[in-house]
Amino acid sequence: MNKEITSELAQGKFTDDMLAHMRSMIGTELRTDGCVNNEFATRIAIMRFCEGIGDDNPLWTDPSYASQTQWGGLLAPPSFIFACLASIQFGWAGLGGFHAETLLDFYKPIRMDDRINCRIWFDGFDGPDESNFGGRRIKDYIRQEYRNQNDELVAKFICSRMRFERGEMQKRRETRKIELPHPWNAEELAQIDQDILSEVPRGATPRYWEDVSVGDELDVLTKGPIGLTDEIAFVAAGAAPIPRIAAHRVSLKRYQKHPKWAFRDPNTHAYEPVYSVHYNDYAARLQGAQAAYDVGVQRTCWQIHGLTHWMGDDASLKSANSQYRSHVYLSDVVRLGGRIEAKEIDADGDHVVRIETWANNQRGQNVMPGKAVVKLPTKAQA
């Protein structure tokens, strides 16, 4: 096994055989056992997830508060589906990957103690084509459907990832070089802390459809500076590993079976999973990044946090789409916002607003352009 797992990440190549095999897998339902983190939305599971994304909305965290809302008890945030099963590792042996896009549709709220089951299908891929970022790449599509104990559809998630040859990404790493960690000064850090602590969810005060206008901007939500503990908290929340992170004999048996899932860290001499690019600078550099960086769906959790903070307890999130641009590195700060693009009564008869969302880092980059649809309460039904 020592000959198979080295201090390098696996260096796969796009081949005709690989592409033909992956085409043959289109439409296949995929196994999920190794990736399920939570089957039940227990009070503790919801609380741990909210802690892992930094969301203390009392609708998710305070049973006394939640019992007085129209829902009659605790809900999980819509993004809790990621704490049930975020995604899976499938195919493209030895290739690198970055989460590229998330498309979400929500149909039912997740209530405390609901049992959530996820089924997953491989829907295919585009490419390979050429990119300046990492040479040849493909974009694949994994479709995930979440249902509750009554077999009601809760949410759909299309997970798209870019796959690339790691050697090509490494060659281009220096062209993307930036100063890390970011050189914050004391005044800037104090302002960031103040901004975070001043954030307040809309809560029990309804945000009526009649009272919002096209062009209105959402409240700004601030995340950062992103630190190692933020990434550990996200793992502890159950929202990330694909497959689950494990230790000692359990992980060693998995790596023996799947040696391309791991590498030996030259500093600690321990085996580490490919997922450690999110907390291990050495692994991140092998992936073609400058240092450890955030998780794609983690960023989407922040987007949804901002939306639910703005919309209030009586509203519902119907959809949220996000694209991932650039890495969010440890020490970065991200400020999330949005603007109402349209308001209408949709095909379901719901009073909705369509929102453009963004997530700007301190370098002026929009690292997550997105869209969302929110159903708001109306005064006519109040």
C-alpha cells in the first residue's frame, strides 16, 4: 500500500477509455451509504449544522421562539440538506475537481425530527474543452433528490463540478498568485467584527410582498476572516465530506481500497484525504491552489443564510442558484448581498421576488454570483 499512496495527489489524465466509461454511466443511480451524515433532523443535528455555518437564527435554534411562529416548532434551514448528504465522490479517477455550480429547488420545509432520504443520479457531463484556468476540463452533473419520511419531495440539488488534470492546474498556479494570508490591520478587523455582530435576522416581523420594490438591496452578511476552525466546524456540522472523513483503522482500510482518495502528508507522515485541500495548505497547493480554501456548498450555505435572515419567518425560499468563482482562502472576508430584480405572482400563485445575489471578497471579486426566488407573505392574507 505504501507504494500506492504517495505524498502527491493522484495525477489522472483524460483518456478515451475514461470518457467512454463515464458516458456509459449516465443515468446511473449512485450509492450513498458512505456519504450520509444525518438521517434525522434532530434538535442537536440542526444546532450543530447552524453552528457550523455561523447562523443563529432562533427559528432554527430556539425551541421556545420557534413554537410561537406559524410553523409551531423548530425548522432546519433549507441548506440543512447538505448536512444530510452534501454530495458523493464518483468517477474521474485521479483527476482534480472544483465545485462549479449549485442549483437548488425547495418544496417542503424540514421540521425537527423529520427523516431525510437522499437519492442520487449521474446526469452526464460537458466537454472536455480548454480553459485558461486549468487546461482541459469537463463539467459534470450530479442530481440529488431529498425526501422526508412521508416520501414528500423536500429539495432537488444539481451539483456541478469542474474536473481537470492536476498537473495542468499546478503549472498555472503561479499566474494566480496573491498575497496570503491577507494583511488585515487592526482597524479593519475591528470593523469586520462590528459588522458581524450587528447582523440581525428579520425574524417575526413579516416582510410583506407589497412593501418591497425592484431595486431594493438585501442586508449585507459578513463571513470572515475565514479560519481553520471555520472549516473544522463545517466538517463537524456534517455538511462536507464526500465520503465521510474517518480516522485510524477505518480510514486506512478505505484508502487501501481506494488509494487515489488519499496522500501521505510529508510533514506529519499521516494519510490525509483529498478533501483536506480545505484545511491543509500542502494538499491545496497540489490541487493547483495557493493555500487551503473553502468548500463550494459552504459558500451556498452562506448565501442561504443571508436570504433567510432578510426574508423573515413567514417567508419561504423556493430556489437558490450559485456559481463559484475564484477560491475563498483562509484569511479572506466575504460580504454577501443581493438586489430584487423582479416581483410577481408565479405559476404556483405565490407572491415572489426574484433576487440577484453576490458574495464579494476584499479584493473586489464576486466569488459567488447567484439567483434566488423567495415567496413573501402578502397583506391580503395577513
